[in-house]
Amino acid sequence: MSVELPEIQILAEQMTQILLDKKIKSYDLQDFEKLQRVGFINKNRDDYDRLVGCTIKSINYRGNVIHIKMNKKMNLVLCPDYGAEILYHKDRDSLPKKHHLKIEFSDDTFFTIRQTGMGCILAASDSGVKDLYVIKRDFSDTPSPVGEHEFTFERFCELLDAKKQNIKAAIVGRTAIVVGLSNAAFQEIIYKARIHPKRNTSSLDDDEKHDLYDAMKQILNARICSGGKDSWKNLFGEQGRYTPVMGSNMKEKDCPECGARIEMITHGGGQVYFCPRCQK
Ligand SMILES: [Zn+2]
């Protein structure tokens, strides 16, 4: 499953609790060639050598990206876009069989990352980090849908009105007016706002825009408060408790609001589940 802003926030906060001031003793890369070919792992393996001996100084996040800043002018940037298992291990016994990157700290604890879908694990120097595609993409002027006071309803409408585009393109991907969301959050937000997935943003009236803005905040905050989605595990391997209100988990089920059978369309490069009666 995709890792979106709520799960990134949970991971980054847990990493801040447990990883700060830990010193990297060694690392291991496994089974990484496929990710390396598409630029999701550094082309030059030696870049990771420079992480050895570094101490973790801060952890920042935005959108789908976690930026781990170290001393000695080094950084590790994680962007688990299409799914990853990112885990902390207090000893060797709980290490998973497979990883892409394993880090051993000087206190004999571990941190492992395995991408289960496409996504980045990149080592970068202080001078190189700002040029990384995912840093430019998510540490940008595009607002975050939660956690930023400047992202008011008025700002949301301005951005929505500036681009007349399909509702999915406004929420997910390159032309989105917010960072950090993918197809999973999109399905939930428009179901809660009772908006059909094929709508164009230019056709939304003020009430619908309000519903969309409120639905976005409510869905994302509920997911953060419930420890992430129930198909996802946090840094300590604990399952999230949030069940999506719409998505593939609703396949062949009836709408809890109106009883109509949930339908699915392929739209904007993904499967979108929706209620044909509630969503207009
Ligand atoms: Zn319905």
C-alpha cells in the first residue's frame, strides 16, 4: 500500500523519539539493483559509506518525504511513496529476513528499510540534498493539507480555482494543490465530500468546496490519531487502527450511507472505488 502524509508524520515523529543522537556504525544494502536502475537508490554505492560515523541530528518531514539530517554534512532521504517497511529494532533478534538498507548503530540497535513498491532511499551531502527530486517536490511552496495554519479554506479555494482540472489531478500527483496524498486518500476524501471522481474542479460550488476541504482535514487527522491505516505498520511494527471509509477494502460491499453497491473505475492511473448514489 502507499505511504501517505499521515503515515509519514507518524514515522517521522517516532524516528525523532528514538533515533536522535544515534551514531551509525555500519550499513548494508541488499537486493537494490532494480531500485538503483531507476534512480531510487544512489547510482554510486560509495555515497552510503559517508554515512558511517555520522550521528543523527534532526528528522524533518513534508508530504511523502522524511529527511534525516546528520552531522558531517550528510543526509538520508526516505520517500516510501508506493509502500515500504521502515522499522526500528532494539536488537538483532527482530531483524527482518529482507531489507534494502540496514543501518546498525553504535549502541547495537538497528534501522531497516525495505521498499515494497517504488520509492527512494537516498544518501546525499548537504550541498546535494536540495537538488534531490523528492526534496524539490515535497519541500515546496505547495501547502500541506494538515499541520499548516496558512492552509486556510480561502487559500484552498484560490489554488483550486487557479487550475481547472479533474478533481483527482487537484489532489494527487504533479499538478496537485497539496502535497503528500495519493489515490488512497483521494478515494476517502471525495467519498466523504460526496463528490464524483470524474468531476472537474471548475464545476464545484462553494458548499462542495467546503465539504472537500473539511473532508480532507477530517480524513487525514483521523488517520493520524488512529496510528495510521490498518494495512500499515509503524516504526515499531505496530499495526495502524484506521480503516479507510472508501477504497479497495469496500470492493463488492454496499455503501454504509445509502446501501448502493460500491463501484470501481480506472481513473487517473489507478482504481477508484466510489458510491454511484452518494457521489455526484
Ligand atoms: Zn452511498
